[in-house]
Amino acid sequence: MKRFNFSMLVLLIIALVVPNAVFAANEAGSAVEVRLKVGSPTVKINGSALTVQAPYEASGTTMVPLSVITKAFGATLKLQDNKIITLNYNQKKVVVTIGSKTVQVNDTNKTVAVAPVIVKGTTMVPVRVIVEAFGAAIGKDAATKEIVIKGTRASSSSSANNGGGINTDAGKTKVGDSYLGWSMNYPPGLALVGQNDDGTFVIWGDTKSGNSIVVWTMQNVGGLTSDEVREKIVDMFGTDEVVVDKRTIQVGDYSAEKVVSRSKSKNLMFEYRGILKDQTLYIVASGITGSERAVLDPYQALLDSFTPSFDKADKAVKDITKVVDGLLTFQDKDYGLTVKLPSGWYRDSDSNNPFFFSKDGVLEFSITSLAKDDTQEKWLARSKERVHNDFSPSYLRNETTSELTLQDGKAHVLSYEYSYDKKKWYHANEVFLVVGQYRYQLIFQYDTSLGAKGEVLFLQTMATVDIDIAFVEREFGLIEEEDETKTVTKKSNKYGYSIDLPAFWNGEETDFESEAIVYSNYLGFLVGQVYEDFTLSDFNYGIQEIIKKDSGNTLVSNTSITIGGSAGQKIVVQYADEDGTPTTDTLYFVEHKGNVIAFFFTYEDAHMSEATIKQLDAIVASVKLF
């Protein structure tokens, strides 16, 4: 489970604060002019001056407080996973991520020179890409040396959209989660600004005051002592929080562990309460702007209202559960994908493509363009060949093909089981669907110990898959399939060699003028190393001595070969890695210009197929010495 840093969440909210009085006269659709200078903390918005974190320039990019942009233009925002900020302005959507140079403008990725960062509690962003996405003009006043931004304030319908709140007019005075089993009074004056996929983390906040309320739910934590509950609370702390109060309190029919902290460098106070019921730990917390404990007092009644139960008969409670009939609905708008999975599944927010996982299995989704003359049947045939190339025969079994009807058409399914140690086996279902000009692939994998339940889960999940075909056809361009036959020549002038590597391999250490290079792919990895002032015979002897020292190593072969026209050596060693997985190291080395040039390929035995061995030999056969 991901750890959430509460103080960072509050800082992100505070980072968006600009005194509201500056904008009191700005009506929807009215003209906006922003004037600022690099290095100056004074910003003028429609002539009104305010003090902010000073804009600065980095790599030719002007970085400004995000709050200046959002408040000046009336853009709404939503915070996700502590770092992803979505801005909505009229029909435009801009997504920035703290620490990432990728900015998404209306579902199109743009790369900026400098990533958004938090400086002294303020979110600083590259100004040009955002304001230009809003249709504003940005330039420079030659006389005053000010950067000038001119645009219009968002329409009222845009600025009114808070990204998800509770309709208090419907008589809802409480909020809770029927599946996770908690409820509380609705936080007054705060909007629901963030909720993760399964609802185990919820945050309400106010960009004006910087105040926040958060509820965490941790399931299956076991029986915790009071000290252990307090340790869980401290895990939520930011790096500069100091405990000023820690005790057990009684609230109604239940006890809670209370921890109060103060931020040493930010103007913030926090109160956390941990409530353990059965094996579920609830933590409700307030983060309030101020440096004295008294600022927490107005929120005591709200925290006291929290209860580890949900009364479905209470019509005053707004149910914000993400779990309906035991299923979570995941939507990936970037890919037009909607799928329902059981509670306990999670989305990997760091994955480029939609990726979901649980203790029971994983689900992947990808889109590629349909090449000329390609068909779903040909795609299936190539995929079967790939599986056989990727796995050694003894690590692959029970391969079948079938058809499956999805909501968006009839798909082909390639099913097989594979293992890395011949003890634990996994079942994979690769689903291939062609609609229009695009190919859609879903890969659903689970542990075979699930038995028939695994296949039932697969079929139930596939029945919920809904792809927005029209969105993909409209928004996606050409997405070519990765050509795994293409190679690229890498050259070292210093050590006098070149080698042809598959173009799709990922380079992690790519400076061929250095002693070491590292490349990886989805099956294994390569380490290239130059050993200066070594002879072939000395290096061969040394390697064999290292192999002998570990009784777990098995020397499979040691043969003389030719590399780049010179005498070389190939050594194959088998062993079990730290997880006990059978693994093979294949080492090729040659002496050249008084040095030994060595290439180490490490692959699990499951992937040491005939095709893999041929590929490694072919890569080394491409070596040229000069």
C-alpha cells in the first residue's frame, strides 16, 4: 500500500492559494492581465499587486507559482496521488505532475525543459505551456522588463465545477463509505478534492484557507496495540513534523489514538486520530493553517463525529463508496478504457499503459495501429510464435486458442501456462481485438493455484471491458508496433569495438567510451565491461576460479570462439538467483589492444529458448574490432 504524506498534500493545497480579494471583481469571461518579473515576489493581476514565491528561470523556462495561474484564470484543479494536478479551464484540460517533464494538454503529451517542483511550500510550474493551453498570449514588456500574460477568465460553468463534491442541497449533512464502513459529518466549507481508486484515501480541502481533512482506511492490519497505531500515524508525517501531544482518548463508544503535530518550517498544525475496529484501522486527520494548537479547536466536533460504521438507513449520509456489488470501476480516460475489478485490485499510476494488479493477478491494456494487410488472425499467429521464442519448452504448457465476445467485438484469445522454476505456474490469457484502424490487447494473468476461480475472474472481467472506440479513432494517431528485428550499431572509439544491439532494448548505462554499459529487455539484461591490462588467458582463468568458489554454480560449457576476427571465449554458467529462480549467465569475451572486452548476458532459464540463444550468439557475432 502506498504511504500518503499528509503534510505534502496540505502543502499542495496551500501552494494554490492567492489572496481572494484580488479576484473579487473578476467576472467570468472578463479580460485578465498578469505581470511578473523573474526574481521578484511581486505579481500584478489586473493591476492589483500581491506577494508570492518569486518566479525564476531555469534552462530557459520561466517557473511561476501555479496559484497565480489558477486564480487569475479561474481554472479549477484536482489533486491525485499527492503529485498529479489536473487543471480545467473552459474546455481545456492540463495535467502537470510534480517532478515530471511531461505536461498533458487535452490528452496530448508535451515535454517541457523543467519539471514542476515545490519550492518553499509553493508549487512552481513552467508558465508558457499552461497559459498557452488556456489560449492566453505571453510576451515581454520591453520598457518594464515584465513578462506579460493576457487572456480571459474561465466561464462561470467551468469555474463552478469543483471536480467532485457533495450536493448539500439534497439534504446530505454527513459523508461516509458503506463498503469500508465509516461515516462522519460533512466537512464544512471544504470540497472533496481527492479520492483514490478504491476509496481508502479521501481528502477534502480549501484552496483559500489551506485547511484539509483526510480519511485513510487500512484493511487487514491485524490486532494492533496502542503504540502500533501511533506508529502507523507517525508514518503519515512529513519530514519536519514534531509531536506536541500523544494520548488515548474516548469518543462515544470507541477509543482513539490521538497525535497532534506541528510543522517546523510551514505554518501548519495537524491532528490525527487512529481508530481500530476488528482488523481495520481508520485514520482521520485535520491539517489546519496556523502555528498554535488553538487553530485545531474548531475542528474537534468534526473529528468527534467520525465513527467506524455506516448506517445505510440514515438518509442524511452521502455514500461515496467506490465499491458497488463488490466491484471497483476503473476508468482510464487517456485510453478510453473502462473495466470493473473486485475490491483489492489497484491501478499502477506509474505505468505508461493501463496496468492493474492484486494478490490474485494482473491486467494490462495496450493500443497499437493496425498495419496494412494485417489481421487479427495474423496477429494471433505472430503472438504464438513470440511466446515460443520467449520460453524454453519445459517452462511452457497447456497452450490453447479460443474466441471471446467483448462489448466492442469478437476477440481471439491465446491461453498458456508458464513458470520460472517449474514449481509455481502462472496462467496467461492474451486477448486480441481489432476494430477499425487499431489493435487492442488485454493480458490477464493469475496464479494457477486459483484453479477454476482464476478463469471465472478472467471471464467476468472481460465482460466488463468497455473501450471507447470513437475516442481512440478521434484522438489517437499512428502507433506503430515495436519492431524487435531492428538493430542499432553502438561504437566505442576508446576501446576499438562496435556491436549491434536490438533497437528496442532499454539503455541504462549507454556511454560506450566508458568501461561499462548496461542494457535490458523484458527477458533479461546485458552488461558490457572492459577490463584494462588483462590477457585472454588470465581473464579466463580468473572467471573459472570465481565460478568454482560458489558450489551453487554449474559450469555448463567453456568453448573457444571467434569474436570480431580474434580468438575469444564463451562460458555458460547456471545457478539459482537470490529468489531461487534457475538462471543462466552467458559470458563472451575477447582480448583487444591489451584489454579484455566482455559481454555478460543474464537470463532466467525459462527464457533460454533456442531463439534466445541464437539471438545472443548473433549479437556477439556482430562485434567488430578496430
